Amino acid sequence: MSAFVITIENKDNFSQNLTILPPTIQLSLKGRIRVPGDKSISHRALMLGAISTGETHIEGLLLGEDPRSTASCFQSMGAEFSELNTELVRVRGIGLGNLQEPANVLDAGNSGTTLRLMLGLLASHPERFFAVTGDNSLRSRPMSRVVKPLQQMGAEIWGRKGNSLAPLAVHGTKLKPIHYNSPIASAQVKSCILLAGLMTEGKTTVTEPALSRDHSERMLKAFGAELEVDPETHSVTIIGPSKLHGQSVVVPGDISSAAFWMVAAAIVPGSELVIENIGVNPTRTGILEALAMMGADIQQENKREVAGEPVADLRVRSSRLKSCEISGDIIPRLIDEIPILAVAAVFAEGTTVIKDAEELRVKESDRITVMAQQLNKMGAQITELHDGMEIIGGTPLTGTELDSFTDHRIAMSLAVAALNAKDKTIIRRAEAASISYPNFIATLQKICS
């Protein structure tokens, strides 16, 4: 066998198995690739476009299931969207404060970003009623982290288990400004409160224990909101009420999606990949810093700024990775990339420790438990910590049958691990990758051919 064999098998109408069989001789990964648009920016562009006056133009939108859920929800409340594509999406906004009561329950699908951010807007629309839900996974994920601060602002929200789980019912009210000291560094929590503050008279402030991604702040300013940012105290203040106007948004490539190819090129000997047009916002580049600590060979080329966001091409060459500790303030800036970092750690010399990442337990799956269990099936040596993992690197992996647990980042991380494993790996429910990366398998086949 002289090449990777990568096949996808449809098990039924809803499930796919991904099979990866590495070649008997070592082959490297080569080429130039692009990844889908940034998911966080795509969500925010659709939302802000929907509640602005005038028309918003979006280039490079991520076409995954999560942004489609956002567009569907806001379309149900009166905004108009052209067909979603990567070239140009037109959003005709209805203006701040004009969300209509939907005839049906709003369905956020699998998207925690859609549901948590949207709650801030729904709660601030007086005398309107909204009901929101999601799929099985989303209905099990905690919503109290945004419900509680919204209730401090005067929001009326009801749901299961003490208003902590969807489905949720929202009766919009006139909110009051607060200064919320968030116990966690979370862009979703921060963004939800800032969006609630758009229609709230006065100053609404969020202070975090560490810096989280700042896409909401950048985009809110671009659409016309008045914000005050204090980086020293990790505080953001929005001054309401605001007026938002449609803008042109260019969505860069998602660094979270690029992370899979960074690690793939780093661990497969002789590889060199160029990943083009990647957003390198400093609040998102924790993955680059962590891989640098591990000795990865990654260079930023063609640095530029596109629509207010820093962008670069990333050249990644295979390298001899070493262990490190990943913890503290860097965690909020790479929380989504920890599953693939665990794969990198399996192939690094020494023992890598990941801490302060308990947030992983309440993602689409319990990513600490699932990554440890699935990689250990392949022969890795991973011990779960309550807030992370301890990973002894250097043990060769052997292919076996694995499960994504319908978590997109788990599916893609396991696929990368399989590239450097011996024998065949089968990943069940691999279709989960389409949530954030619809063309992941096609790109995998391209770089492995």
C-alpha cells in the first residue's frame, strides 16, 4: 500500500463511519489548503446584521450547521437572508429592538453560541415572548451561566432544572445595567451580556478573570455600538441604548479548524502544509503559543488585516514535539483546540499536563473523558484530571474502532491521530465534523493523496 486509504461509509440516513488506513511506508502531508470561515465571527456577523438597520454583506461565511441555526432563528424573527454561501451573503436587518415574536419555538440545533448569545437579545425585547430549544446535546448543556446574569438585569427566563437547561421560555423586559464579575472567562457569557446591554439605558460592564476572545467587541464597534475596553482588568463596557448599521464583513479562516492541520503536519514526518488566510486575532492564538512551547515549526507569512481582524498564512513543517504544561490564562484562548492538542501531546516526548480546563466537560461532549477514553483505546497513556489531562507521550498508536460521540472536534481530532497510527482506524458518527467543517473529509483526502 503506497498511499493513505480514506473512505466514508454511510451506515444509515444519519450516521457515517470514517475509515483511515495509513500506508505501509511513511508518507508525508503536502500542499496548500484553506479552511472554512471562522465560526465565532460567522455567528456574530449574522446576528448583528439581523438586528441592524440597512443591509450587511458577509464574505467567507462558514457554511456549517451551527451558523445555519443562527440564520434560521433570526429569519423566524423577521430578518431576511439571501442564500448562505461563501461568496456573498446579504442580510437585511430589522433594526435594534424590532425582533418579532416567532410563530414557533426557536431551534438552535447543536449551537451553544446561537442559544447563549441570542438569549441576551431576546431578554431585552419588552413584552415579547420567545421559546428556545436545541438538539439532545444542547439541551443537556448548562445555560445558567448566562441566565443568572441576565436575571440580575431583570430578565424573565424559565427552564428546566432551575432555569439552567433548555428548552427555555423568555418574556422580554426592559433591563437594567449591571457590572457583572464573571466567575469564568467565556466569550459566550461576555457576548450575551453585551448584547443585552445594547438596548439597556446606561453602562453594562463585564469583568472576566482572564481575557477571552474579543470578536464581539470588535464587531459591535464596527456596527456602531459604543464600547469601553480595559485590557488590564479584562473588562468591557457597552453604553446603551445603541444604534447599529449594516456593514461589510469578511470572515477569515477559522484557526480552530486550522489547528487540526497544524497538528497533522507536525506529527507526520516529512510533512509541510501551508494553511491560507487564517484569522490570528491575539485572543485566539493560544493554539500557536501552545504548539510553539511544544517545539512545533509554524511560521506566519503574508500578515495583513482584513475587516479589522489580523490574518496570516501559516506554514507548518513536521517537527519533534516535546511535552509542556498548558494551564492558566492561556486556556480561554485555546479551549476549543484542547482535543487536538491532546493528540499532539500523545506524540510528544515526555509528560504533558493540561489543567484549568474543566469547561471541556460541558461542551458538545465531555471532551476530557471522551478524548482520554478514545486515545487510550489506541494505546495512548492518558490520565484524566478533574480539570484536564496528564498525557505520557511517545507510545505508538494502533488503529481501532472509535466513536466521535457526535462531537465535531472529537471526530476531527481522532482522524488526525489515525494518520500517525499503525493499522486501520474506524471513527463512528464522523458526520459530526460537518457542524464546523463541512469539507473536512475532502480536505483530509486531498492532503493525504
